[in-house]
Amino acid sequence: MVTGDTLGIGDLARRTGVPVRTIRFYCDEGLLAPARSVGGHRRFDPTAVGRLNLVRRLRGLGLGLKSITDVLTGQRSLADTVAAERAALDREVAALAWRRSVLRAVEEAPPTDRAARLELLCAVADGFAAHDVLVRLWRPMTTGPIPPDTARMFLDISAPRPPELPTPAQVVAYAELVLLATDRALATRLRASTLVDHDRIADLGALHAAVGAACELAFPQVAVGARPQPGPALDLFVAAHAAALGTGDTPGFRRALNRRTAADRHPRLRRYWHLAGEITGEPAPVGVTHTWLLDALDRSVSRGSPAASAP
């Protein structure tokens, strides 16, 4: 038998502004747990007013009943629940923005190119799935003793995320990037180049940092379109690889490094970095700058720079 100061369902509806039929639904779903009077009527503790107001507000934010239940039972905090809902909404908005730009890209294509563009874009379901393809291509390159922050930075550079609000040109570029990433021959060439000697390098994080510094040094030249050439940036680049392997910058080492990195100068990989730049909008993406240094190395070996011809 219910005793004390309890509320009937009509009283609860008047205090909260929630219709009676909705309160019944919430009871059936377990969000409210009323007692029963002798006559079998629902009776609510006064604390149900605050609980029902919270449910009403969370429903107003668009949260589902499962998320609301988790908040009410303490399984998740309100902050965590709202953050998760916002993240899901961000993903939904990004998916819609991607789809809109895909449709525009097909619409804006010249009639003679429309069928080919449609085929290219339909191969990429959405930006999130496309990004996963890029990550799968590059993740093996982060094996070994690489600090987590360095690995994440490498993947962020090598597998750029799709823009939140992509232009038609960017979705076309991203689709082509994904097409390149699924090329098994390209993946094989990358592994044959990047993973060679990984087991001999004690500190891959230091190597990545030093190569990054060399790219930063070369950036001004790459950004203005200067032709690849030997210089301080290349010397720093070669020295980083030599130090990682416990040797010195000699003509023989440069020739060996040039042979090992030949795959990184392949036209398809050059195209990959060019497309990455179109997506990120960077004047000289790290991949393009890295290729510029490899071209400079090839030139120093082929033509003979002071460092390459030293005894």
C-alpha cells in the first residue's frame, strides 16, 4: 500500500508539462518506477518530478532512451553522454557533407567525363571508410620502437583525413587517393623501401624527428617551386638515416640510400602526395617535401655533389 506524500500521474503531468501518455510510456520503458495504490493506480515519489524533467530535457537534445537510461542509472555521466551524442552527430553531418559534394562533383563533370567520375566516386562509400583505407596502407610503416605520438603524427601526415566540408574537387581527389592506396603494387613498393632496416634502427622516433627537421629545412625551397638540389636540407636528411644505422654520410651510403628509396620516387607515389596536398591545401605537404629531398639525393648521386664525391 502506498503511503506518504505521493503524486498521481495527472499531478506529475501538470508539474512537468509531460503528457500523461508519455509518462506511461516512460514507465513501461523503465525510466520511471512508480508504486501502485490499493486501486492499482500509479503513484510517484516527489523526486520523480526532477527525474522526469531531466528525461524531458535530454529528449529535447535528441538523446535516445538507451542513452537517457545510462545517465539515470549512473552508468555514464551526463557530460560523456552528451559528448558521445555530439560526436555521432558530427559524423552524420560530415557524411551528409561528403554525399552532397559527391553529387555536385558528378553534376559538375563535363558530359564526356561524367561516367568515369561516377565510377570513381562510387568506389568510395564515405570519407570515414575512405580514411580507413589510407590508414591500412601506412600503418605497417609504424611498426617497431616508434613512440605513439610519432606514429600518430606519421599517420596523420600520410593518411590525411577528409575535410569536414569538402569541395567537389576534394572528394574527387580523395577518391583517387583511395584508389592509389588500394594498389597492391604500390603497397609492396612502400614496404620494400620504408621497412628495410627497421630492425636495425634502435630509435625510429629519433629518425622520424630528424627527417621531419630536414623536411622543414627544405620547405621554403619546395614551396616556391625550386628544383631539387643538394644542400643543408639534404645533408641533414642523409645524416639522419646514417646516424640511425650507426654509420656515416659517405658516397657509398648515399648510393645505397638512393637505391633503397627509389620506390618512394615512383610516379604513382608522387601522385599520391600531390593529391594529399590538394586535400589539405598545404603549399608543400611533407610527402612532397620528402620526395623533393629524395630527388635531391638522386641528383647528388648521379651528378656527384661534394658530399657524394668525398672519400
